[in-house]
Amino acid sequence: MSKVYEYDAVVIGAGHNGLCLAAYLGRAGLKTVIVERRHEEGGGVNTEEPVLPGFRHNLHAQYMEFFDVMPMIQDFKLEDLGLRTIMPEAQAGITFKDGRPPIVIHRPDLLEMTHKSIARYSRQDADMYVELKKRAMSIETLLAVNLYTPPVESGTVDQGEMTEAFFGDLGVTKNFVMKSPKAVIDELFETSELRALLYRATVEWGFPVDTACTGAAFLTFIMWTMGNWKLAKGGTHSLAKAMTQACYANGVDLLESSPVEKILLEGKRAVGVQLKDNTIIKANKLVASNADLKQTLLKMVGEENLSDTWRKRSKAFRYGPSHVLGTLAYCLYEAPDYKSAKHDPDINKCFYTMVGFEDEHDTIAYIRDAYDDRLPKPAAGTWVNSLWDSTQAPANRHSATGWYFLPKAGALSQQEWDEVRRSYNAEFYKVWGQYALNMTQANVIAEKIYTPDQMEKKNMMMEGDFSNGEFAPDQMGANRPFPEASQYRTEIEGLYLCGPSAYPGGGVHAACGTNAYKVISKDFDLLDSIVPSRGY
Amino acid sequence: MITQYDVIIIGAGHNGLTLGAYLARSGLSVVVLEARHEEGGGLSTEELTYPGFLHNVHANYHTFVDLAPPVSDLKIRDHGVQYVKPEVQMASIYPDNTALVIYDDIEKTAASFARFSQKDAETFLRLYKEAHGYVDLLLGTLMFEPPMSVKELTKALSVFKVGNRSQFLSVKLRKETINQFLDEHFENSKIKAHLAFHGAVCGYGNNIEGLAIGFPLLMGKINNWHLSIGGSHRLAHALWRDLANHGGVLITDARVDGIVVENKKAVGVKLQDGTELKANKCVVSTVSVEQTFLEFIDRKKSDDDLLEPEFVNKVQNEILHQSWSLFSVHLAMSQAPNYIASEFEPDVNKAWVVNLGYDSLEALNDDWDVIAKNGLPDPRPNVAVNSLYDPTDAPDGCYTGLIRQFAPYEIGSDGPAAWDEISGIYGQKCIDAWAKFAPNLAEDAILKWATYSPHDITVKLPNMVRGDWMMGQITLSNMLDQRPTSELGGYRTPIKDLYMAGSTQHPHGFITFGPAYNALSVIAEDLGIERWWREV
Amino acid sequence: MADIYTQEWYEEVKNAINNKVAGMKKLPEGTWQIAIEIVGDGVSPYVLQGQERHFLASIDQGTCLWYKEIDDDTEEQDQKIKLDYRFRGNASKFDEIAAGIMDPIDAALGGEIKVKGDMRFLLRQADQVQALLEAYSNDVSTDWPKGKPPY
Ligand SMILES: Cc1cc2nc3c(=O)[nH]c(=O)nc-3n(C[C@H](O)[C@H](O)[C@H](O)COP(=O)(O)OP(=O)(O)OC[C@H]3O[C@@H](n4cnc5c(N)ncnc54)[C@H](O)[C@@H]3O)c2cc1C
Ligand SMILES: Cc1cc2nc3c(=O)[nH]c(=O)nc-3n(C[C@H](O)[C@H](O)[C@H](O)COP(=O)(O)OP(=O)(O)OC[C@H]3O[C@@H](n4cnc5c(N)ncnc54)[C@H](O)[C@@H]3O)c2cc1C
């Protein structure tokens, strides 16, 4: 006999978006359950000791760039539930093999240091960077409103005008929205080293650097979040812990190790879910899915239950290739000491350090390899969290983590991925030693690499795609995942999307969950428990 | 962050969480502070090999389910914990590939014994039935109440003439080893080896004088081994959920490094990052005695006579630690083991746990000698394949395996760090030892494996001093109200408002809930909390 | 002589216990509220199968203050009685104890009579408890109108 439970609301997936939505639903008085296929909550908001005990690594999200604007943090007083943050002064840096000066981007309150660093290469670029950053920060509230509001359709004309209004005096014109991020960066900055850093950063945050019509995002998104990064003390997973605790405190239940196989329908209405072990969880009001789009609609609802349009659109949705990462995890005796540090020691204390990129050509070639399903030569963005948070490694030891750009999971065969797991770290590590002389074999206690095919298996981040859905003009904004589904509602009554396949996409902002709640609270006339005083 | 609570609990193992949940349910404001990024301590489940393979890094066997009151008081099952009690609980396979099986069904077990000795089968059945009768009566008294003294107990045993009433239980057992008990009652060497090994797995060394006293009770629950579906960590989630449902707070990544004492009373704690938290009513430590009194209490700063020198000396020099630790190998497998012994006894292939190789008490004793000299015995491990009974702990068609081998904390004279070098080699030996009994494992059944050494235990959980998984040896002198010292035996400490509630206390380590449940009685008495939990 | 489980019989039990206590040098400590639950098992003719008889007793320093039968648990709950011990078992076992053919300690050790409550208290006062049990099983003369165990 299979078990039957009954709730008002069932949330599929305990990623941070699912947790966020569930906490609001619980607080609004709905009897809510989150059903998670893994044994752990948090999805990509993950911290583990995958290599050696005591060495923590964030296997997915590392940079918390939205903590200042994320409504849930304040609405549920997550600080009281254990969320603490650290914001290193030196944020993003690029270092060089020949020991020439690094470029180090500092926190927004230390712009003069950023200026000084860029000015070693170009005063003009330094001026431009500082101005763009100030401008982006001055419209932060607006950008946040945009993030935490279900997407509204806006033509490129509107976007162009807005962009010009904000950045026009810096030489930005309407047509920038038609450009690729690379074209925007190239037009605004002249230094090859800085371009390299900015290309990589752009891809890191999900924007395909070569794709036309995504260039405005460089200004409103990359320039906004660049250098605003925080570290969740104890590891990114602390955020999931605090969110889960908010759920528990609001009476929400969480069922782990409970994969959902089916969304149960009565006619065209979602009335519950069925788990792999045949347990049935009835949903009197609604079901929301934090899982990816295709799984949710094509598999859980079932193709046969979708209209032609919805079936076609769902099938056409794309995962990757533009934003697929592999995570490296090293247990070290010493943190890397870079040759470039002789010019600026901050590169050794940088929150994010790019290693293996010499100039813009190098970097773009690397990115294009990954996009085109080729394994790039190893180079990475790296961090050493134990520098700021001593609990992340045993005493006198360091845990270093980082990201490669890799082809999407399906681009390589299982044997090829096995080979990557066997040898890629060792290859990178030879490169690393050329940038930091102390990065010798003797400095490494143990290491591991976590590849896109594993990300798919672990979290159902399909193809290893950071955002569970490519960022491209036709899959962004009110086009995400496709226009008919952009308001988190689906054609199945009572079924909502709350994962990154919906607007705004990947990243730890909880905006998918927050916005889904806004829509649901209207549909069910729930308490609007998102604090309105912030204006969004 | 809130910095004032009624009760501060140090350590979020099952004991800390359990105590926290009871106190939160009693209306107190409670915070549980955990050094790691995860709650649960010994209740940890991690994907050490590949995504989707759930490995219980520490506790795997839950042997007090339904015997420990918190399981029902805290509604553990309502919080999502699902236990299965495998029908084929465990087996011993001997070098000649004969095998003995313990079933959930005790008559079947006796039939399996009878294949080796009819007499022993009958003895075992009598022992089991007798012990099972008083498990109910005595387990509550001996484990789930603050302890009586050995003297009180032996007096009661003699007044009630228990020696005359029982074939097995008598006052003289307090001078005997388990070996002696077995030699007295049983004849078959394989049966004796099986039962002795079972005791050792439960922390009761078979050659330690006095431990015979606890042996009949162990036998009475020999078939009470449960498996937590989705990993042991699930229990930690449930306890946390109960805590948070009732307003308690768990803070992870909060390593305590000081207890604040004023006027000889504990009034708060200090975290490693400098944060101070105040406790209105009391502070409870569930970590090691050494940490609590040598590291947390600033003996220089506080009043001279805060701790008696004699007490300090005991803590420094006389805390007894389990003289053997555990070496584990965690495996991702594509096949379940197919034992040669299945020809003799088909059910071995269905056994959850299998003990490999010991066919006499002498063989077991010899290995204790090797371990006592910090040597590595030829592996004769116990192994478990949880996936035989838990469909959620491995990807479809795959299996999660566990090897546990008794081993010393230090190797030779090279100290515990020598494990870091030798783990891989010893791990392979353990696998080979398993494959000798199940040849299919030697081929391509093992996809990946990871080791976890005695040294790793202490690095991960510093409260398990010297790889001591029991947090204090089980010996007669370290039992009941003498555990861990006479001063601390009643959960109170020489410092007012500071209590001990971890496995250092009576009854001992393991997932027993006992230390927390008993400390609760004492704390409730001191704080005047009305007991809603001890329903008579 | 009184019929088993009648009001008179309980009076006799009470008197037997109190007589015993009167002669004791060291009295059992504390006040105990006790519930006794006798479960019909189809063997004993005194409590029919499917029925239960519940009794409450109050003991102060070994002396039985009162003893009464209650209809069901609601009465126990209504009166908000905080129990210290609960003894529960099959009627035939209770019968056997009353008849002096089953030792109460054996019954408890063997799990035939389930005891709930803080056993430490009973163990620490083993001498006194032993005396009370003897009074119960040996010092009362019982009539068995429907037959006597062993059945
Ligand atoms: C390598 C990497 C690095 C990243 N770095 C950053 C970073 O630094 N900063 C940043 O902001 N973002 C980063 N991201 C992106 C970020 O991690 C994700 O976008 C974010 O975690 C998505 O959150 P989510 O809650 O929507 O979904 P997820 O975290 O994907 O959670 C979805 C949950 O649903 C569950 N689920 C799926 N199917 C089912 C089912 N059938 N039944 C039940 N449950 C199901 C999954 O197991 C999972 O727990 C990174 C991503 C990757 C891959
Ligand atoms: C390899 C291995 C196998 C085992 N197998 C089994 C088994 O199969 N069955 C079984 O029942 N038991 C098993 N055990 C034993 C069991 O895990 C422990 O006895 C049990 O977990 C102890 O529970 P606890 O709550 O007392 O302590 P713990 O679970 O150790 O919890 C203590 C917590 O305190 C935290 N802590 C330590 N120092 C600090 C500090 N300064 N500040 C804040 N927090 C701190 C620790 O991180 C930890 O989380 C095993 C143990 C090991 C090591």
C-alpha cells in the first residue's frame, strides 16, 4: 500500500528557489511540503567535504552577489537563523605567468583601489570602469525591482532607450543592446588583460559573450554585480540551512530522498504529485516546480497532457552550451603565492582569481572551445575561502576551489568524462605552477574535479547548465522559458514554475521563487508577505 | 544574529539536537551551535564517491530504534524518517565459506545456529528470550535514566536474587569478559566468534573484564538493527526539524572555543570568530571532556578554584578512549556481492551486514593484540550493502557498499597522520578481503571507492578524540555514574549551569539518544521544567 | 477470604501491605501513584477477553492510602493523576501472582508484566519493594469462585 499525504501546496525540489517559495507559502498559512529527490536540501546552494574531511568546497554556487537585495533574507531574518556573510576587499583578479601586474577589482566601497589597479595598464580604462560601476550602483534599486518582479515584455527599443538614458554620457548608444557582450567590452575598454577578465566574468554570470543582443546585460548586470560578491560564512550551504530553518519555523515540511515522478492531474488541473516509490502527495491548492522545465512539463506532467504549443515550446527549450562549468577542489598546505603579487599583494587575497588567461585572444579562444563542445586547455577561476573563513579548512591548511569552463555534459562520452576526471586537474595544476611558484605537487594534499555530467546526475542541472536553460535573447526576460510560460503559471491550472528555467534564470537570487510567490499570492489571494518597503 | 538564549547547546550531533528539541518543546529559547557546516555529527551521509551514491560516513546501524523514548516523543517518523528492519539482519561468513545468519525472525536464526551446533542454537534461543524479556525492563533503567552506581545495581540484583532466576545474568559477570561468558555457555567456535564480533561492533570489546555484564542485553536486541532510508543523516534532519518547528535554532559553522564563566557559573559561550552568546539558564556541552574543560574554560582567567586540580588532572590524563577505531571504505558498485557461501546458505546474499572471516575467539583476540601495538591486522571487516534494503541510496541498478575494519588510531610510531599515506593501500586490501568471499567484486563491480580512516574521524569530528567513535571507552570503570569521571557522571559539572550531554556520558556513544535524554532529566529538575515527556 | 479483584479483596491486599509495612525498620520512601492494568487474555475467567480492568493505588512511604477501580483511562486523565508507575499484563499472569505461583519479579523480568516508570527508585529500595511484593503475593488469602490458576 502506498502512502498518501495531503497538503495545500507541494513544492518540487528543495533548491534555494523552492525553499524560498515554500517559506513564503508556509508563512501565508498554507500547509506546505517540499519534496526533494536528494538527501540534502539546497540544490546548487551546496557545500561539501568532497575530497578530505575538514576541507570544505562549494561545488556549485560560490559568489553571493544578491544578498543585499534578496527579499527573503530580510523577510525571514535569515541572519538570526545562522546566515552570516563575509565580503573580501579584493574581489576579482587576473594574474599573469610572467609576473606582470595583476588587475584587481575591489569592492564598490574601494573603487579608488580598483582604479589604481586598472590604471597600471590604462588610465582611460580605469576611469571608464569606475564610472560604469558607479552608474550601475546608482540604479541598483531599479535593477533589483526588475529582478524581483515577474518579467514584463519590453522591446529592444525600450531597452535601448533606457540603456542610453543611464549610460549615454559614457558613450553608450541605443544600439548597444543589439551587440554581444564582447562587442560592448571591446568598445568600452582597450586593455587586453582587462578585456580577458571581463569576458570571463561575463560568461561566469551566464551571458554568452559572443551572442548578439545580450550586450546590455554587461552594463546592467555584470557591471552591477561585479565586485559585490559575498561569501556565506561556513560555505554557501549555510544559506540553504538558514532558508530551510525558515521553512521549518513556518511549519513547512521537507521530504528528502523523494524523487517526484509524476504530477497528478484532474483534467487540466494539478492536484498532487506521485513519488518514485508511489507515495502520493495531494495538493489541494497548488504544485510548484523548482525542477528544470523539460522534466517538469514533458516528464512529470507528460507530453500527452500538454497542448501542441506547450509541447513544442518545451521541447525547443535549450540547456547549455554557453554556461557550463566544472568545479575543481584542491586541499592545500599553502594558499597560492602569485608572481604578480610583487606588484600588488592583493592578488593573493583576491576572492576570485583567474589563472591561465594571458590576454583577450587566449580567453576568447578558451570560451569558444567550451561553447563548441571542445575541451579547452585548462585554465580556471579560483578561490581560497579558508583565507577569509578559517573554518573552511583544518588549521594551517587551505581549501582551494575553482571553475573550468567545460563543454556541456552531452558533448563528451562517458569515457571522455572519465578521462577528464583522471587527468584534467593535473594538467591545470601544471599551469597553476607557472603563475604561483609554490603551487608544486608537494603543496597539494589531495584534489578532485566535479564535472558537468556529474552535476546533471547530482542536481538535475541538465547538461551541467548553470541556469538550467541557456541565456540567449529568445530565452531571456519575458521570453524565458518561452513567452506563454513567463509568468510562472503553466497551462496546467495550479501548476507553477519556480526554478531557473523561469525568469530571471540561474544564480542565487531566489528571484524565481520570490516572483513565483508573487504570482501565486495573487491567484490565491494570499497575504503579501514580501515586505513592500523596499519598493519591490 | 540573536546573541541571547535560555539554553546554549554545544554540538549538533544527535544528542545536542535531541536535547535542544525537548527543551524547545518545553518552551525555552534554545540555540544549538555546530562547528561543521552540517548538523548531525555522527549522523552524516555524503556522496563520497559519485553523485547519487549515499554513504553513511559514520553511524550506519541504528540499534535503538523504538527502544529510545525520543523516537516517539519527538515524532521522528512524522518528520520523514523511515526505518527498515532488514529481514536478513546480518551474517558471518567463515574462511571455509560456511555462514551463519541472524534474521529478524529469531526462530530462523536459531535454525541457522543449529547447522553448527544444536546445543548452541538452543542456548542462544534461551538467552535471547530471557534477555529480550528484560530488555524492556532494564534497558529503560540502565540506559534511559541517569545512571545508578554499579554498587546499587549489584545490590538490587542480589536482593531480587536475579542470579537464581536467570541462567545468564548474575553478579559475577562484572568480573568476566565476554569471552568467558561465551566459553561458559557456548561450544561452537564459529558461533562464539560471531557473537563476540557482534559485541565488538557494538563497542563491547570481547576481552575486556567486566563487559560480560552488558552482553545479555546486547543479545536481547541483536536483531534490532535498523536502516534509515535515504541515509542516516535523515535522522539529523528530523531532529533539526523538530527543534526548529518549536522555535529552536541551529547555527552551523559556529565553532565554540570558550565557555564564559562568571561567579563560577556558566553564562555563555564564545565562538571562534569572536561572537559571544549569552545563556540565561544554562550551557550544555555535547562534545569531548577534553575540549570542554581544557579548551573552553579559561582556567588562567577564571577563579583559581573554579576547577579542582585533581579534576583537571583526571581530564588531562585519565579519560579512557576506545582502544580501537574504525577504518572505512565506501564503495559505489554496479553489482551486489555474490558470495561463495551462498551455496551453503543462499540468504547470505540478502544479508544487510556481513562479518567476514573470524571463526574463533582466538582469531579475534589476535587482531586486538595487533591493533593494541598500533599494527594493521589483515582485514577481516564487516561489510554492508544498504541498497539491498534502501532503493534510494544509489542510482537505479547500482549499490552503495560499506566496509568497516577495526584499526588503530595511530600506525606504528608514525602517529595518526600516517593514515593519510596508507589509507589507499589498506583500503585496497580490505576490498580484496571482501572479494575473496564474493569473487564478483574482483571484476568490474566496483565503480569507485573512497576511504575514511581513524585519523579522518578526528579531523572531521574533534569531539571523537583519537578516533574514538564511542567518545569514551566502554569499560566497567567508565560506566554508569563513573562515566567519564565521578565528577561528571551525573551530567552536572563542577561549574554551575554547565552540563554534559554528549556520548562522553552514560550510557555511551552510538545513536542511543541516551546521554541527551538523561541529561534532560537532570536539567529539567534543576530548571524546574515540568516533564511532559516521560509518560508513565 | 475475599473473591479475587473484588473491593473486599483489595481491602485485604491493602491491609496485608500495610501490616507488612508496620513491621518494617526502614520504610520505602516517597509517594507513589500506581496504575495496574489487567488485560483479559481469554485464559483468566476474571477478566474477559477483550476487556481490561484498571486500578489506581496511592502508596505513601509504603503504606497504601487508597485503592480503587476506575472505569477507563478517561477517568485517570480527567483526574489529571500523575502516575509514577504503570504495571500492565495479562490477567492470567496477575492471577498467578495473586495465587503465589508466579513470582512477581520473574514476571517483570520476563516481560510478562510490563513496568513503566523510574525503575531506579524501585531498585535502590530493593529490600522494601521485595517485602511489599511478598505481602501481595503471599499474605492475602484469596477465593477463586471461577477456578484457580494454573488454568
Ligand atoms: C558550477 C556552478 C557554479 C555556480 N556558481 C554560482 C555562483 O557563484 N553564484 C550564483 O549566484 N550562482 C551560481 N551558480 C548557479 C546556481 O547554483 C543555480 O542557478 C542555483 O543554485 C539554482 O537554484 P534553484 O534553487 O533554482 O535550483 P537547484 O539548485 O537546481 O535546485 C533544484 C532542486 O530540485 C531538485 N529536483 C530536481 N528534479 C526533482 C524531482 N523530480 N523530484 C524532486 N526534486 C527534484 C534537485 O535535486 C534540486 O535540489 C552556479 C552553478 C553551477 C553549476
Ligand atoms: C566510523 C564510525 C562508524 C560508526 N558507526 C556507528 C553505527 O553504525 N551505529 C551507531 O549507532 N553509531 C556508530 N558510530 C558512533 C556514532 O556515530 C557516535 O557515537 C554518535 O554519533 C555520537 O553522537 P553525539 O551526538 O554524542 O556526538 P556527535 O555525533 O559526534 O556530535 C557532536 C557534534 O559536536 C560538534 N562539535 C565538536 N566540537 C565542537 C565545538 N568546539 N563547537 C561546536 N560544535 C562542536 C561536532 O562537529 C559534532 O557535530 C560510528 C562512529 C564512527 C566514527
